[in-house]
Amino acid sequence: MVGCGSRVEGTDGKNGRWYGVLAVLLLLLSGSRAAGQGGPGGGASAERWRGYLQELVEEAQAESRVPGLVAALVDADETVAVAAGLRAATPAPAVPIESSDRLNLGSCFKSMTATIAARLVEAGTLSWESTFADYFPEYAASMRPEYQAITIPQLLSHRSGITDDLDIYGPAIELIDGTGPQQRSQFMPLAFATHPAGVAGQFQYSNLGYALVGAVIERRTGETFEAVMRRELAMPLGMTSIQFGAPGTNDLMQITQPLGHDENGRPQLPDEQDSPPAIEPAGIYSMTVDDWAKFVRVQFGTEGEPAGYLSAETLARLQSPVGGATEAIYPEYAYGWGVIQLEGQPLLIHNGSNGSWYSQVIVNTAVDRALLLDANQFVPRGINAVGIITDDPGIQAWLLGSDFVAPEPTGITFAAWGVLVVTLACRRSAPAIVATPRDV
């Protein structure tokens, strides 16, 4: 992971340009253009934004040399999505990437897992107050005392103290055969017996904490996490493209969907990507940008969500920071969302990677707008391609509510508090990322 003022060594284009690739962070735009509320939806305005975004994405893809890049502007009415580049680099056939292709979300899926849990709380299946000892009484006697009182909100907000050290869990999980539910049930005793990484209540990012949320869901419903996900998320929101794992096939000559790429730009087949199925709730799913946008509109509240999908109280809980400053990575964190405050308005932020893709989502709930980005390579090119988009003054202005205007340079860059590289399966051989002033 990388810290404040991070830079990727060995980047392509613009001589190692510094990119705030996590989010729009405290933009101090008191002097920025903010007149008008026109979004992508609506005739001529939508087409102007489409043309602007297409040109920008083509520039970002060419400059960064990422194989493929997809971007979308989302409001309550419409999704304007564009793409540039290829589904896979050589030696695969040269097939253009399309905005309708499936994309790997990595940890941008975490807010979806939190939403599934919230739906089950509203249905009475789960409780925000119940503890691990309540859910798994058979482990209560052997469970470390630090874990007995852990709750789902602590897991979803990364404040449980559960470690995310894959050097501890990874080898053990990889030795476990079976499906995600089978792996989760078998590694839980190991998790409950492992020394915590921090004190409960303090922020400690943990993919494995989300895996344990999946185990709780399976315990209380008697179904697999994927089955519950489809019932509580995909079906109600009409997200028909959701797929477990990375998109594409394991035949390099049959490029029906985009493939991820390693740091050297080599295509990675689906079987060469992703973490053990055990940590699926932390983010191993792929989908189209249109389906991603359907979930993002839930964050807009009554303007975007299907009637009755979530109560206003529950939605507010999911989006509200928990426990104050994180002192690392994101300034604040809610349930599957990083959170910052901009002129009193919240921006919801996350990014993710499976080691071969890089995704990012930024949501401004004050004006019901969102930016979705996904590149089919992680470091260095995917991060830099996303940074070109988020640094663009026109995109910044749009996120803050402006109608289409010819953007002028604002001198503002998206300086990150800390670049969260959620690398569910980031290989330990991945190139070093230098962080200044500190790693997180």
C-alpha cells in the first residue's frame, strides 16, 4: 500500500507524474465554475459530455499505455460510458475494448457487500449488535477474547482489529480445497486464533474482515454468499452481468471479454488472477459499467434507488464515517466507502484491484453524480491512466455539479491522502510502490 503523496516508480508518460488516484480530496474549489446543474442526462448536454469524455479517455489510454480503459459519468437519469484501447495486449488478437464489456471491480465491490448485509439487517436476518460469539458459539471457547465482541459494523468499517496479513492466511487458505463457503468455514478457526493486527475500534484495513462478513451471512441464511448476493443485490437492481471472478476465458486466442494484465503488460487469463474464493465478499466480482452504475444510483437515495430497496436510515448508516479519522489510507471510512467532506458535502470513494485490474469510483451524493473508472492493468499504467482522468479540470467541475463548459485549467490536482491499493490478490512479486512520507 502507498501513502500520502504517492508516486508509482517506472510510470509511463509525463515523466512519473504525480497522480491522486484515490479520489477527489478536499479540492478547495471556492473559485471553480459551479453554475448550472446539467448532467450527462439530457440530449445535447449528454452528447457534449460523451465527446469530451471519449477524447479524454483516448488521451489517457494512449499516454499511459494501459491496454484498455473504460470510464463513465453517472447521474440519476443516464450513464455516459466510453472506452479506449484493447481487451488484451499481444500476443492476443487485437480486439477493441467496449464500454459494454465486463470489468473487474476488486474492492469497489465492498460497498455492495455492505449493502447486502444491510438488507439482511432490515429483514431481521442479521443484527448490527450481534457479536461473533453470538454467530459462532461453537468457537466461543477457543476464540481470542479480542474477537468475541466483534460486530458486523466493525468488520464493514475495518475497525475489528482482524489482520489482513495474507502471509498468515494466504498459504493456509490456498491449501484448503473447495468452494468459497467451504474455505471460509475452514479458515475461521485460524482467524479467531490469530493475534489481532490492532485494537477494536481503530482503523485497520482488512479484506479478511469482509470474508468473515460473508461467513456470517452464510451462517444465518443457510445459503452461499453468491446466492444471497444475487437475491439481495443483482435481482432487485437488475444487475444481470455480475460474474464471479475476472472476466474473459482461459483461451488467449478467444478474446470475448477484456483480460487483466501484469505489471509488464502481459495478458493474464482468469485462472491466473484473483484471490482464493474464501475472500469473495471483499471483491472478486466483475460486471459491466452499466450494472455498476445501477448500484451507484442507490447512493443517490430517493432520486436513484428502486422504491423500498433501502430505508433512508440504513442508507445514511452505510455512508456515514465510523469512528473518526482513520489516520491512514482514507481520511474517514464508512461501510465499504472511503469518505471525505467537501464544502460540507460527502464524497464516497473507493478503488480496487485484483493485481491485474485497477478500478475507482467517486460519488457526490449532494448533486447525484458519480465517476466510474476501470483499467485492465494495475501498476503502473492503470493507476496513471485513472489519474489522468481524475486530474482533469472538466471532470472535477462536473463532479461538483457544473453543466458542460469548455474547461480551463484550475491548477488543482487530486492530491491523495493516501492511495488505497486494495489488492485482493496483488502478487507478492508486484513492483514496489514508493510512498512519501509513509507507507500505510
